[in-house]
Amino acid sequence: MTEILLSSEKFIKSVTNVSDNLAGKYILPALREAQEIGLRGIVGDCLLTRLKEIAQAKEWDNFPAYNALLERAQYYLAYTTIVEVTNKVSYKIGNFGVAKSDDENLKVASQDEIAKMQYYYTSNADYYKLDLQNWLLENKAAFPELTECACRKIRANLYSAASCGIWLGGPRGKELPDKNCCKR
């Protein structure tokens, strides 16, 4: 099966401060994680699958609502990709353990500086995530994949865009599923 990515290395480089010479072997796995973990949590399995089907068939003109959703998701995917890529490029795992590259003309950022950069991009991603969530809720009638059942499964990601390790309240997975709701 062909892997379908809903954004591109070119777009990510154009909207972030990523160097043009950063290899795709770092960006593409980070984009895959942003899409398959982050975006899937927002739109759910069915809608993400549908977006990939439309992308593979290159039929965006036939599905304007899905095209609009994909356009709204681009900045979220870009910023989430950068959060994921920072550790991938900062540290390498080899036979001898974890290493940091060092060069006489290049000063490697400290772990605190890397964390600050990740926080910056996480904050940007959270903004675009909230925008995407609100847009999805306003337009959920246009997406048959967003059934009531699917919305219950992804509820936390439709109503909270916070990316922090603090419990913000609410049931968050502590509710028993409705017997009429499809099971995962």
C-alpha cells in the first residue's frame, strides 16, 4: 500500500525556519507522526482515511469541503512536524549510544534551547489545532465520517487544544462507551 502524506516537505520548509538542506529522511517521519497521531486524534480514523483516499485519487476538486479541511490542517501539520523533527535532528542513536553532532563552525543547541523551540512550535500548532477543531465542529454536517459516535471517540481532541502534561479536568476517557456507539 502506498503511503499518503497530506502535507509536503516543501510546504513545511516554506512556513517554518527549517533549513532548506534538512534531509527529507528527518522531515517525512516527523510528518508521518504529526499526521497519524496528531491529526488522527482530531479528525478520527474514518475522516483521515477519507482524506487519504481523496489525496491518492487526486480528486480534491470533486470534494470542496474535504479540500477546505486539508487546507486548514496544513499549518497544524507543519508546526507539529517541526516539534517532532527537533529531537530527530538533534540526537542520533548509533551502536555506541546517543550522540550529538558537533562542528567547529556550528554550535549545537542545549536541551533547554531545544525545549524552548519545541514549546514555540507546539504553541503555534495548538493555535492551528483549535482553529481546525472549531472549523470541524461548525462544518461537521459536511463530513459524514464525523458521526455522533466518531465525535464521542475524538471528543477530547475536538474541544481541547492544550498540549500540556497537566490534567485539565473532565472525564477524558473515563466514560463508558454508549452501547449504540460503534466499538473500535
